[in-house]
Amino acid sequence: MDGKAPEQDGGFFVASLPYNQEMWIGWAIGALIFVFGFFYSPFWGFIGLYLLFLNTPHPFAQKLEQFKTKTSNEEYLGKYAKDRGHTFERYWLPESLDGLKNDAGKWHFPTPSQYVWNWKKPYNEDKDGSLLFEHPFMVGAPKPPLFTLRAVYLTLGLVMLYFWGAISVFKYHLETFVSVFVFLIDITSSQFFGILLGILLVLSLLYFVIFFFSSLSKSVTNMQMVEMPTSLVNSVEVGEAELIGQARPGPHGALKIFVDDNPSMSCENLVCYEWVREDFPPQGNIPKWAEKNFLMYGLGKVYNGLYSLYQHSFNIVESHTHETARQSGGLPFILHDGSGGIRVEPSMFNRVLYQVPLNVWNIGTTRWTLYGLRLGDPLYIHGEVTSRSEEELSEEKIDGTLSNSLLKVIGNEDPPGQELILIQGTEYSILAYTYSLFETLYLPVFYLAVFFILGIV
């Protein structure tokens, strides 16, 4: 550990080519089909471009896969554990070894189990100060290039549309498109169909606007995560910071909860959680008032669907369309990255983002969904590091020899232009294969605008 993260700044442009035999075969077939389609058939041209998209890796994919292959080798992991005085089975958290089932809220690299945590001195570094494999100082936090070969493929697609006269067709048959639209208005001249068509157009526009701004919001958030340097716990200072590590027990241990006070729906080893109850109407039944005003009932359903999409897109809350009850809670715990531990106050975060549910129970027309962060889980925090109170320090008998033991992380007040958040997962699981905001959003919108402008002009 040298205290410096691997350099993975893509710069302006990276032409990332396949790095294994299967990808090379797919890429070569795609290139041949595209060349044929460019001159003989736009359909096959787009099929070729699609194959090129699928078989062109992310600029950092090969480097990350090589690191993952190394850290998944049982011989290497066995020696790593033995050097630290443990067996392979006791040192590693079992679920962190299964890379095939890992989602955004799980470990993608092996991580220490509870048997090797320093329970007596939780704020101290792990043996030899070894960082977690999934920490950005080990695997790196990739900063994607402004352009990759995906931008080249988009450009080729636009050129092919122009070559085959698709823009000219749109240009010289613009009146036909207008006539079809007028025809639709004529056949829906009645007030009911006119209102229905107008509603459909407005809803379509709303959907596009929500999709655009949600994509923009997520891309901006991802870029903020990439741009902000990650701090090591043992050297973090008071102020805004980004921390990544493992959830370990604080002075109060962990929670065991009973969802909706039901003994048959329980979960333990939690440090923070949230459950939601949804009560669905019996299948096929609708309220009596809706039988007389079915149009308003249908519009209400559409509104609920769009609102749920909005909530999900902006990570406000998880989408639960028939929510009737919700409860959340937590207790102070420790984030540990290998270099040291720091106290985290989940109750003082305005945003806590969980990934897939821990459990879902369906009983009759009621569904309960449980989300939670458990001991040993990966954790990403963009928060405010502040000093702990004298009461907290005396309660844990902190002697003050470690600077990180005198601090805690909260997130109840956003700094200008930033959003403090606690996320189940790591920067690697969220950002490992991201592309630049310019390439994923601005460039496609620009090309779409060019297509319509050329068609109209």
C-alpha cells in the first residue's frame, strides 16, 4: 500500500479493442456485417453495429478483469490468509468469493470475514494495514474517457442513415407525416377521443422528459463520484469526504428486527434497515366510484405509474405503488477500509440507498419488502466528517491515540451543489464500467437533433 490509487484516467479518447478470442470473433463478424450492410442493406448495417457495440469492451475492462482474476485465485487467497495467521476458510467472507452472483449491493472482490476483525480495537487498522481489495486505492476509480469507440459507432450509424437517404425520406415526406397526424385528429374529432389523444401525447412527452432528466441526474451523480477523491479512514480530516469500506459493529452491536412486528418475518445482524408494506386490492376488483368514472380511474393509475418511475429514477424512494406502511431505523456502526475504522451515524443521513431487497414476503394480497445493510456488507459514503462529542468518546473509552476514532460521519446537511448519501455497495460496483456523460447523453441527443434538422431543412 503506497497511499496512491492506480491511475485510470481515460483522457480524451480510448479505442478499446477486444481482449479475448470470443470477443474478437464477435467483433470481426460485426465489422464484416456492417461493411456489407453499409453498401447493400441498412438493416444488416445496424445489426453489424450492434455486434460491434456488444463486443467492444469498456476501456478499463481488461485491467479490472485481470485484477479480479488474480484476487479470485484460491492459491493466492490461501497464501494471503496464511501470511496473516488464518486459514482460507476463516479469513474470507464466504459470499464475497462468489463473483457470479454479485450485484451492485454485494462484494465483487474477496473481503475479510468477522473472524479476523479486530473486535477489541475496531478503530485500529487490519493486520499490516492491508486495504480491502475493492477499495479504490487497490482497484482504482476509473475516470472514463470523453470518447470511446461507441461514439465512432454512433457516427457511423448517422452516416449510414444519410447514405441510404433516410434523412431525405423524412425531408421529402414531411407532409405525409403531417397528413397522418391530421388524419388521427380527424378520426378522433369527438371530444372524448380528442382528449384521449391529447392525454397520450402529454404522457409520452412527460415520460421522455422524466427519462432524460433521470439519465442526466444519474450521470451527473456518477461523474461526481468519479471526480471526488476517496479518503483513507486513518488519514481522513474534518469536512466533506468520500469513504468506502465494510460495515462492522460499533459499540451497540447490531439489530435483529421483526418486520411489522411479525415473529415469522425477522432478520438479524443489521446496522440500518427499511421495510415497506403494500396492500394490493383483490384481483379484478376496482372501487365502486371507478365503475362510473373509469376514465379518471385509469388516469389515476397512469399518474401513479409515472410518479413511481419518477421516484425510482431520482432515487427518492423505492417504487411501491400500493404502500400502506413504512419503517426505517438503524444504530451507529463502523466503516472499516483496512486502514482503520470510523463511526457512522445512519440516522443522521437524509439519503440511504439500498440495492436489492434482503427479503420479500407475499401473504395473500399483502407484500412486505425488507431492505438493509448488514454487518460485513460493502458501503459507499459521501458524507460530512465531524468531531465526536465528549459523551460519545467517554462511552467507548476512547483514548485519543487514533485520530479517526475521534471522528464520525453524518449526512443530514448537503453542501452547495452536492448530495450527501450512504449507499449499499462500493464505487467499483457502481462505476466500474461507466461512460462519460458527453458520450452517453449529449452526443446521442445531438445526433438526434441533427437528423431532424437535416430532414426539415
